[in-house]
Amino acid sequence: MMSFSLWDIVRNLLVGGALTLLLSLAAFVLGGATGLAVLLARIGRRRAPRALARMYIELFQGTPLLLQLFTLFFGLSLFGLDVPAWLAAGLGLTLFTSAFLAEIWRGCVEAVPRGQWEASACLALTYREQMRHVILPQAMRLAVAPTVGFAVQVVKSTAVTSIIGFTELTKTGSMIANATYQPFLVYSLVALGYFVLCYPLSHYAKSLERRLHAAR
Amino acid sequence: MPLVSTRRLHKFFGRNHVLRGIKLDVEESEVIAIVGRSGSGKSTLLRTLNGLENIDDGTIEVDGTVLQVDHDDPGALRALRQKVGMVFQQFNLFPHLSTGQNVTLAPRVVKRTPREEAEDIARRMLERVGLGEKFDAFPDQLSGGQQQRVAIARALAMSPKVLLCDEITSALDPELVNEVLSVVRQLADEGMTLIMVTHEMRFAREVSDRLVFMHEGRIHESGSPQEMFSNPTTPEFASFIGSLN
């Protein structure tokens, strides 16, 4: 029987942790960009894109992330597309993130007082000009703290991708646990890994919230 | 020809018939004060004049630009709004922009005025409301009265033909009311066309050329303020001014 030193365990978990970080970053950046497009459709004045964006958001908010991943991973292979686990994981999390961010940001746009719309309309600004110069800059300020807060959720959600076989932190952990028969130690280390990633983020979100609140 | 002219203006909020056929003509340089009880439709009337509220029937014409029902012509709405400035009860300054940027935004974005020229205009307009030194301040660093004067400067920077004032002193602490009213008085003296909804009866009486009393969605009585205050012709207006004291 092979024996594992603590360093062997940690070393492998670090590799898995790096993949978790990478997946979180990719999901957040790509999901943010997609989410912005969904947001603009959702709050725009054209009816069809607005309805589509709403359906998109409801679809991804109303179903478990796990099933979204299964659908991508197994569903697409039914059409003869061979989807590797990393691609299904990245794509699934991106879609999931975009729907949630679009909805969070919509709340921020709607939190900008109506008087701001009226005042800018009176100055003859068009809808686009109002958005660009008056509404979005204020909404962005409101959005910073909840967005960083949601990043914590994204990091933790990446754990679900272990089920379709993407070897991020959790999957790495379960493989090592099976090989070492030390699940308590290994899973404790895995949890610590998530904590190390998430704690600074949630701390940052909290301090941003305080700062931006005080500045208003 | 009047500068502002409305004909058989009707407006509903759901089943509530808030404007019931308004005919109003305002000449250039005229100062109009619209008064009435709350719910009489006075603010709604003001807000239809620059298309903040759409209308259900009738026409609005400002300096040759005609606004129809439904605002189906965005070009006309934009043209009209460049001629009609508005100042609100709650100031509605843009909190993320400095005073100077608040005033230059519309000239730069809508009229494509070059930055330096726009800043020149902004400085002059801020001087005009007595806030020349506040160009770089942010709205939350100003008192309510100062914010309202910036809002006036912001409207003036678009060189509107007519300025709408919607209860612009109602949200102010009593000691700040006069600094705003004196700016309005000065604008009136300079020949600005003003249409204001106000609760400051004494001010309305002093400054306005014509008083418009609204009651149940109609212009119930109108005329020179001196005349109306000394000889109200309708019992509703008599009871309205009676209830003020």
C-alpha cells in the first residue's frame, strides 16, 4: 500500500485549488460580460429581448446548478457533441453566474431614484444617454458590494462541478480521501481551501459596503 | 403668438380624470403661477408641458414644436425638451457628478458643445445663481437651497425658452426658501418665461403676471394676482385663499 505524507495531500489539493480559482475567475469574468448583455436586454425598452432575458434569468435561477451541468454534460453528448468536463463546468457556471448577476444588477438600476430619470429626461437626454451618463454610473456604485458578495457564491458553487468529474478542489479531495482513508483530514483541508478563497472576498465586500454607504 | 399653448388637454390616471380640457396660452416673458389644492392637477399640468406625462387628448405647442398624444415622435419630444427647462421639488441633482459636471452634462451630450465652451456657460450660469465658487463641489456638500440653485443653473445652461418650476421651495428648510425665491425673482426680472406651481402665495402674488387657479382638473379662475386676491370671482378660489390664513 502506498503511503501519503501530509505534504503529498496538500500538494495535490493545491493543484485542485488552483483549478477551482481558475474556474471561478472564468465563470465570473465571462458570466459578468454575459450578465451585462442580459441586463441591458432585461431593462431595455424593446419587448421581445426583455421577455427573452426574463425567461433566461428565470430558467437559470429556477433550476439547480447541478441539473444545468448534467444537461450540458450529458445532454449535448446526445447530439454527438463530446463535451469535456472542464468545458461543461465553465459553460454551466458562466450561464448560472450571468443570470444571477443580471438580476442583482437590475435591482441596482431600479434602486436609482425615479427623479434621476426625470431630471435627465427633462434635459433632453435620450434613453441611451440617460443610461450611460446618469443611471449606470450610479447603479454601478450600488452594485459593487453585492457583486463581490456574489463572487463568494460562485467560488463555492464550483464544488458542484466535481460531480461531472472536473478535478477541482472538491473532486481532488474526494479522490485523495479514497486513496488515503483519511476523509476527515482531507475534507477539513478542502474546506479550509474554500475558506481561504472566500474569506478575503466576503471581508472585502463588507468593507466596500461600509465605505460606499458612508460616501452617500 | 403665444410661446406655450395648450388646447383641450386631457389626462387620465387610470379612471381618474386629472386634466379635463386645459386651454392655456403663455406669452414670452410672462410669469405664470399655478395654484390650487393638492389633487387639482396643477403638477400634472406642468409635467405634461415637457412630456414627462403623456396626454390622452389635445395638443401642446411650445415655440413651434408640437407635441401630440402618445409622444409618437421622439424627435419632437427631444426638440421640445431643449426648449423647456424644469426644476423639481427634490432638486434631483446627479449625485455622482460635481456641480460643474451637473450643469455641463446636457450641453455637452445633447448639444455637443465643446468642453471648454460648456464649462464657460456653466460658470456663468452658476454665477447667475450666486454659486460661482461651487463649480467643483459635489451635491452632497451643498445645502438644500444651494442644490436647488444648482438645479436652476443646470436648466438654464440649455438656454430654454421657458422654465417650469414644480414646487421648488417645498422641500427646503424655511430659512433657505428666500435664497431660491430671489433667484427666481431675478430670472423673472430678466424676462425669462416662467411657469411655476407654488404654495408660496405671497411670492406668487408679487412676482407673477398671471395667476392660474386649478380646481378638479380645470382652470377654474385666472387673471392678474392683485385682481384675483382682492376680488375672487369663484367661491372655490375664495375658499382656497381663505383657507391659507
